[in-house]
Amino acid sequence: MGRHLFNGLTIAATGNFGPLRSHPVLQQWVERRGGIWSNRITDQTTHLICTKEAYKRDVGIDSNIAGLLKPAQGDYLIESAIKSEKRRKKLRRPVKEVTIQRELEAFEKECQELEKLLFSDRYQIHRDFTGFAYNIILVRLDILRNTSERCILKLCSTHEMPKGYTCLLIHHAPGKLPETTYLTNKRCNWFTAWAAFEKAFKDKTKLDWNDRLKRKIDDEAAFVYARPKMGEPVGFMVDDGFPSII
């Protein structure tokens, strides 16, 4: 997911998108991609996330602003007219509605998968200030048997404030059904969830989290961390035991 996708954009929302796309959830989604969230539409609003029904009824749209809004291609994004031609040209750089819709769909799929795992629709994959998603893959190869096994380590946070956290590990072994281990209780505090995440990572890889990009362990029993692709966020480095952000 592009961390700078909405740089320079001020985005508001109107209409009911369902529990997985509530306005607080959309706000987090926008701000994590560099956008500015607005709780109401003003002359500074560049884009509006809107249901088709709400747009047709102008629900929540100030009568003085409604005439300045026009639908963009796609179901949800509406781009407002900007009075300043210079500002208009600056803001209309390539922000593809297809990309935005794809990201919304990926986010909703992520939340639906966590709902099945956690029996709750309150959770999403935690992302830090770098845009890194704490949904990591660890792999161990068995060359002699020509098999591999995977562990997926997830650190999750609630949509609503104050934030609650949880951590879980899904083990995929050859010839077996996936096994899920819940490493913390639901809605625990940040420090408990982070400690569980770090411990699970070290137990599997034999590496501290801060060393994940530096080296590999010469140990056949150790899992290998599947690093992000080049150019993607790699996550923060921990200072003094715990990160300063939550």
C-alpha cells in the first residue's frame, strides 16, 4: 500500500460504508497514505469518499460546496473543483481511482480475514508510522524432503480508540491444516502485544527484530524472514527496548 498516495490531498467522507469502512477506519487509511482528513467538506477539500446514494442526495454536503463537486471515475472518489487553476494543476497529478479502489478492497479483505481469525470485526493489521504492515512471513526449507513450512506472524490493532492490540501466529506445515496460536489476549496493551511479537520472531528466526535486515543465522532449524520488496517500508528500529510510537 502506497505510503505517499494521498500527499497533498485533503479528503472527507459522507455516507455509510458499513462497519469495515467506518469513517474512523477511512481516516486512518487516508492519513497513513499521506493525506489530510477533514471531518467536513470545506473549500480546502480536494476529494470526497462517498457512496453513490449519498452523492445523489448530497447528504452531508454543504449547499455552497455541492456545486463544486464532480464524480471521478470509480464508485467512491469524488474530486472537487479548486478555484485556483495553479492549485488545481498541482493537485491533479496521477492519483488513479483504480488504485484507490484496489486499496479499499484489499483493506476490506484484510479485515474480513481477521474477523474469521479473531471472531471480531474490530481489528486490522497494525501499521507503524513508516507504513510497514506487521503481517510478516517466515519460511523454513527442507531441501532433503523438498518441502517448506511457513509461519505468518500478525500484530493487530483495533479500529477504534483507545487502541487495543493482539498478536497471533499461523503455522503452515506440509500435509497439515494451518494451526493458529494466539500469543496474547484480545485488546491487550501495546507493550504486551509488542513483547509477544518480538519473542515469537526471535523464537522462529533466532534473530532480534532489529537484526532482521542485517544477517541470517546459520541454523537449519531457523526460519528465514521474507523481507519487503525493494522500495517498500521495512518498519522502525527499536530504541531502548520499545518503540516510541504506538
